[in-house]
Amino acid sequence: MAEAVSWDETTNSARAVKQVVSPGQILEGVLLFQAVVENWENISNFQARPDDILIVTYPKAGTTWMQEIVDMILNDGDVEIRMRAPIHVRVPFLEWPPLMNEESGINMLSKMASPRVIKTHLSFHLMPKSFWEQNCKLIYVARNPKDSMVSYYHFDRMNLLKTAPESWEGYFQDFMQGNVTFGSWYDHVREFWEARKKHRMLYLFYEDMKEDPKREILKVMKFLEKELPDDVVDKIIHHTSFQMMKDNPMANYSSFPETIFKQSISSFMRKGVVGDWKKHFTVAQNEAFDEHYGAKMARTSLRFRMEI
Ligand code: A3P
């Protein structure tokens, strides 16, 4: 089990922490933070409760957006209640290791009252079995790979726990090969897609949420068996919009020290659009990506929109 690493800003221990987070280790084919692998026994033995609600994503798919939506739905759209704590406290990150002065995700969850909402980036085959034994509800959000890659690239630039990408081209190759934390985008989105009919799962797309947030929020409410008046739904749409979340210190990760998320390099709430990849991909990269994507996705019915 990983020991808690104390966070000491005065000695700028970001580098020391980085050593337990990266370069990472492969677990069952998935590159994970070293500290997650060291804490693996606790994670895989996590005891779910039947009313736990899971939010599962490959990184940068709009996890925080869905966390905020679900938290607001469960709290009947109450604007004050959602200001009670930062989003990573309201909806703990299951595999977050005991680092810095932050508690591990598992510790936070063990003390939480039900119903708990839980965030995870774990691949389907790495999920603690208890979630299936307890038949928990799971909301999966998928985002097209080109925008996911661009968003992840900028996130890895500002996330000082990880080694900054050396170049965009290098990152482009690493992403396609699944050589980034949490592994292959392809495997992640496909595994959950295949599993969606066997579990209580709502599979949503970032692009659909951008296109028509009301339609997608209503799907989430139905899945959670929650009915709310129309004006409350409108309030939820408004308060979970990109700009409102960007300005909300309880949603925009500004509560994380700059020594971890250096938002002056790139904001956590960066652009929040579909199609930003066009400003990053060269023509040659786009062709190479499309060919690779075509081969990887040939045998699945799962389809993505790269623009809306
Ligand atoms: P960009 O980097 O493309 O802007 P995650 O929460 O999974 O880490 O995903 C972060 C991405 O979701 C970022 O994408 C962020 O801007 C975007 N995002 C967060 N909240 C959003 C919202 N309310 N509307 C649209 N996009 C949002």
C-alpha cells in the first residue's frame, strides 16, 4: 500500500510527488500512476453500496461537467448546496492515491453518506467487482478522440504531477498507441460500449451534451429516476454551462494549488468546444489519425462525431 506523501509547499515537493505518480506502471495492459498501482489492493477491493452512482470516463471527456450535473440533479438544482465543497470532494475520484494533503479517494468515500457519486477513469476490466455485484448505476461519458487528445495534451502541460509532453507530435503518437495515463482511448470507450447492455449503464457523448444539454440532462434525470420541474432543469443547464463552471471556484479546480495544476499554463476549464482539434492537427496528422482510427474502430458499432 502506498504511504501518504506529505505535501510541503515550502520545499516545493511537487517533484518528489511526481516520482510516485509518474512515469507510471502498466497494470493489465493499462498505464496507471505508480501510486495507483501501489494502492491497487485497496482499489480493487473497494466495497460498493447498491445506491452508489458511478461517473466513468476516459480522461478529458467532460467528467467534471457530468459530476456537476449529477450533483445538481441529486440536490434538486440547489445552487447553494453545490457550493459546499470543490467538485473533487463532492464527487471523489476513486483511484486518487493518498498524495499531498489530500485524502485518498477511498478514504473520502468510506466516510461519505449515501448516495455516493463516484468518479473513476478505470478501464472496464479494472473496475472493482463490487460495483457489478451491487448492480450500481453507471454513467459513461465518451468524447471524440481528437478533442480528447488535444484536451489531454494541454492538461498534461499544466498538471505538474506528470512529466510535461515534450512535443505535440510526440503526444499525438503516444495517445494513438495508448501510451498515456489510463491507457488506450480506443480500449476504454469500446470496452464500456460493449458492456453497456449487461449493466445498468447510461452511455453518453460529450458532443451530444454540447449540441443539446437539456436533452442529455433529461436522460441523466430519467436514468437516476429523478423528476424536477422545468425551471429547475433550466437552472441546472445554466449553472453547468462552460462559462458558469469556469467562473465557479467549486468547479474549476482553482482550489488546487498552482504547484499542482498550474493554470497559468493552461486552464482546467480550457475551451469546452467540439472541433478544437482542427487548430492542432496538421493535415498529415489528420490523415494518419483517420487511418489508424478506421482500423481500430472497424469492428464496433460505436461512432463518434469529430464536429457538430
Ligand atoms: P477542453 O480542454 O477541450 O476545454 P474532464 O473533466 O474529463 O477532465 O474534461 C475536461 C474537459 O471538459 C475540458 O475540455 C473542459 O473545458 C471541458 N468542460 C468542462 N466543463 C465543461 C462544460 N460545462 N461545458 C463544456 N465543456 C466542459
